[in-house]
Amino acid sequence: MNKHVKITSTEPADLSRRSFLVGTAAAGLALGYSGVPGLLGADQALAAPASFDPSVWYSIGPDGLVTVTCGKADMGQHIASTMAQIICEELGASWKDMRVQLASNDPKFNDPVLGAQITGGSWSTMMNFDAMSRAGAAGRMALVDAAVAAMGVPPYFKDELVVRDSMVMHPKSKKSMSFADIVKSGKITKTFTPDELKAIKLKTPDQYTMIGVSVPQLDIPSKTNGSAKYGIDTMLPGMVYGKTVTPPVRYGATVKSVDDSEAKKVPGFIKAVILDDKTATTTGWVVAVADTYANARKAARALKISYDRGPNAELSSDSLLAEAKRLQALDESGLFFVKDGDTAAALGTAAKVLEAEYTTSINIHAPLEPMNATAQLQGDIWHLYSGNQFATRSGAIAAGAAGVDPKFVVMHQTWLGGGFGRRLDADMMVPAVQAAKAVGKPVKVIYSREDDMTMDFSRPLTFQKIKAGLDGDGKLVAMQHDVVSAWPTKRWGIPDFLTPSVDKKGALDAFTVNGADFFYSVPNHSVRAILNEMAQNATPSGQLRSVAPGWTFWAVESMVDELAHAAGQDPAQFRIALLDGKGKQDGGAQRLRNTLLTAMGMAGYGARQLPKGEGMGVACVSSQERATASWTACVAHVAVASNGEVKVKKLTVATDIGTQVHPDNVRAQVEGAALWGLSLAMYEKATLKHGAIEQTNFDSYHPLRMSQVPEVAVSVIANGEKATGVGEPAVTVVAPALGNAIFNACGARVRSLPITAEAVKAGMKA
């Protein structure tokens, strides 16, 4: 991902109602928020009349409780607690006094860096660390000034005050005041200009007392006692239910007619609504509305719908791949993401040239909580209740579905029962809004698992071709890399999310090629991003955890391994030589080199002779994007049977993330990411046939099972540098490490994901 998102978390279950201003650049509108059970809305943080609000991001009540408004979607990665922990560090509060809540789509909660509310790209901690730290520090300074006045301490003693555990203390005089008493005193008057905020001197890592500590996550109690509310838990007075009926193709169908005569026999049936989606998010959808979800499902099954299957009805995965190969072969295709040196000339004079093609399949998000949204029209205001990763865009999609200005849409954020990029898209808003509009009641729409999987905005099918050359000394002198796929970010229609090509011939979707701009020193290097319009239309794709580096590093790190073997060098040492930090590769190359060495040492790479049929393979990556990298390396240890079956014995992952806020959470994120990478590498595959996704549930789409989980060893390098992300980088490094390990185990070079026993066995014979 590349920009914006907002979120909020909640611990206390009830706060009073309040109104707040939702503004736009041109106008504002006072919107009344109804309390959502279990959810603290951003408006409610200011409910206490005597509260102190140092920042839009948190408030301190007269009871001393600090309520942090998290502007990021919390999908189980505990980002709400992370934001609270960063603020707590500089504020000097006691962790027991911290609370979290989720933000609305009020523009005041736009991301400090990205300017919108989006959660993705492993950006959240990295991009908000400084802003949250300064917000906490400003609050502490204001509390100290007020305490000086309230305690009667001479102002020149202010520097002697100590702030700790929600107390301001003067050790010499033994005077102290709690945050609660300071707030109640009403003596807090200090404010900060933007320049003054920037000038605040923050703590250095050696001064941290909260950051780097695995404190209890603030969302765990509510999630274990059942009070935490997800979108699917929303209940409103007078609410009815909608069940979507999706078309027989993924995209492009239209409804010709609907016969609801049998549906009318279902008790509680209200109406069949044909979606008229001007946002083009959906095509050919119908919603059966009834008094209960069970009745809505029965009614949906009873509807007889006639379709025009549209222009994509006969497309398949094979046709999308064939089109990708055709486009790659055209010299005029695509736009350049990287164009260093003269690749063609260098390849023409290289002593040895290698070419290889790499493919990845369509992959599905399938979060445990299926897509859902509840829509309610109150007066002129649409209220949407749903967990989403992109409140800015979700509000706009809901507005488009309703035919209103986005300022008339209020998004009530909830906890997300899994996101992984799926909830960056807002298709669930469309049936909820249009069904509610059609029946004049609040409507909750819940996708079935089949709807969720067949209508997913999936990770796109990709085709990559790499041509690389070695000189007479076995040194890499040139690499030409073409990447063909659907362009998920272009589909959003947000120009700021696109990247100008280096040859200035247009804008490309960098989220399809990030990672191909690696930190190896290669004097002649080109990367071409090519849009597969056929795939763009037939399988409108989205961002799946790790985004482009999930496929670009599969190709790059596999090819680098092939080059090492062609040069007669150890693949790890070959990489280390390329990470020399020359030219634009700067300090990132050294950090990546260190992670590779760390992973090698942990795994015992090269330290012993492995049994026949076993092998270790390495890979190292700079995910998520080059400018926001976490330096990550993996050593995979596999055993390959004579029939091609692969057993993954161990994954050893090292990652440099600069500053780690919560060590236990960081480790959990890295472990989870590595296992997701394993799942994508070995098991997950969706296919398109006759325009439709064939896999409809977990009986045909196979994520990693518990019985297939190998040992995972993790080393986190926390060196006090700027905090970077941990949610996705380890996803991207596992597949190439596995492919390279398989080659070392049995000589089979696999170039397509997922890796199958059939492909391995065929490679062994070859």
C-alpha cells in the first residue's frame, strides 16, 4: 500500500452520546452520533466536560483515564494499543490508565502523513510514531505547567519535576499531583503551534520506559469477554437483513430479470433489490431483504434471476496468462519503474545470459469475519457500520451508492475480524446502502463465505520475465525485469496513489512492481510495469498482505539464486557481494546484508552437511516498499521426497525494524507473516473458469493447515533507528527461500506459485 488510513479501538463499553463536526475543505455539517454498543466513537472521547484534550488523538478525563483515538484499522495486529503505547511513553501516563477507541471518518482524523484514513503497507507505526510521540510530549508539558501553578512550585523549579505513572512529582518538596487532579484543577492553558510541536525534543531510545516493553494489549479483555464489537455484531432498532445474490461471473454481468414469486413465499421476505451501482464496484448483484438473516438466505435461494453474463464470461486463468505473455513480448508495452544504465547493451556483451519466467496464481483473502456492512439513513445522514481499512474511500463508495455527497456519510469504525487488504475495498457498502434505501429501514448485509471468496478483490495473477547477464568474473552486470498483472491501485481511481514512470510517459501502479527496485548493486537495471487489461476487467484485483513484493521478490530472489549457481558461487555469498551499498543503494544495503548474515547464523546455513534430499535456501528482501523498508531475510530448510512432496522443516527469519514498540507483538507479526508466506508459496491457489472463480469455500481453497506448520525461528533486530513495519515483510521472503531450498535439496527449479509436488518431480527429472 502507499497511503492513508484511520482506526479506533475500544475498551470501555459505554460512553454518553455526543455530536461533533464532520468537516470538508469547503463545508461542515453537524452530525449526531448514536452510541454503538461496545464501540467508543471518536465523538465520545470528548464527552466529559472537564476533560483535557492535548491533541485530536487523545483526551485525559477528570478521572485520569487517557483515551487514545486510533486512526488505524485494527485487524488483530493491536495497532490501537501500539498508538497508545507510543503516546504513553512521552506523556508519562500509567499503562493501567490507558484506553483506546476507534476513529470515525471525520477528516480531523486523517493520517498525519498520508492525509487520508487508510491502513496498509505496514505503514501505521512507521508513519505515526513521530506524530503520536509529539502529541504525548505536548500533553506532558502542558500538564507540568499546570501542576507548577496548582502546586505552588516556583516556575524555575519546573525542570525538577518528574512525570511518571500518571503523576507529576517534585522530589525536593515532595509535592505531587495526579493527572486527574491536574485536569480537575482547570489550570491547563498551554497550547502548541505546529512549529512548537516540531521543536519538541523527544526521548532517545535509551530513555524509553514503555517503548520496547511487552505491556498487556488493551483490546484483549474486551475480545475475551465478548464486549468488543465487530461489524457483523451491529444491531440497530428496526434493522432487517440483506443476503446478496452474486452473478455467475466475477465481473461484467448484468441482471436481465428477477422472478421473486417463490421468494414471496418465504416468511419475513421484504424485497429483492437489483443494485444500480454507479461506482462500478459491483455488477449484476441482487439483494434479498428479509426480517432475519436466515429468511434472507432462504429468499435469496428462491430468487430466479436471468443474467447477461457480459464480456468476460468465457475468460479463464489460462487466457489471462496467455494475454500476459503476449503483452510482455511487445516492446511498446508498459511503463518503466526502473531504468538505470543500458540494460540491452550490457546483456548483449555479457559472458553469460540467463532468462526465466515466473508466475503466481490468483489468491484470495478469506478473512474469518466475512464482508458485512449495516446502513442506516437518519434524516439526510447515512450511517455505515463496518470494519474497513480505508475509511476515506469507503465513505466515498457509500456516498456514490446512495447518490449523495460524501460529507453526508458517517463511517462508524468497528474491530475487524481479519482484513489482510480485503477491507481496503468497500463493495459491502453498496448492497447495504441501496437495500436500506429501497426498503426504508436499516439493513445489515452479510456475505456468505461463497460470496466472499468468489467476489473477492483478489491478489492478481502475475507473469514476470527476467533476463540477466554475468560478466566473465561471474559478476551481475545487467537485469531486465518485466512484470505483467492487473493494477489494483489504478482501479481505485486515485491519482495520488499512482507513480510517474521514470521515462515520464505516464503513471504506473507502483504497488505491482515495488520490490523490483531492490538494494543490490546492478549497474544496468530496468523494470517494466505492464497492465493486463483483460485481467483488470475480469478479475478486479485488490491488495493482499504484502502486495507486489509478494510476487516481485519471488522472481528477483529466485533469479539471483539461479545466477549464483550459474556463476559457481554460494547463493548467500553472491548476495552479500551484491549488497555493497554502492550508488543509490546507500545504507539500506548494509542493513539487508546484516539481516541475511543473522538469519544464516541462526539457521546454521553452510555449517553442516545435510542428509540427502534436504536443502537450505536463502532470500533477503526490502519490503514493504523501498522507501518504507523493513530489512528481512529467511533461510528455509526443506526435505524433498522422491515423488516431489516437499516437507518444510524450518523457517528462520531475521528482520531489522529499527525500533520495536511491543516485542511480543512484533514477534507474533513476523511469525504470522512468515506462515502466510508459506501458505501462499505452497498451498493457496484460485482459478478463473468461464469468468468465475472456481473455489467457493475452504474445501477447494486451501490455506496452510495447523498440521503443516513448521518450526519458525525469529530474530528481531531493534537498533534504535526509525520504527518500520512488521505486518507484511516476512510474507515476501518465504516463497523464494523455499524455492531455492528445494533446488538445493533435489535440483528442481520451480518458478510458479504455489509450488506443487508435480512441478518439483518434473524438475527433478529434468
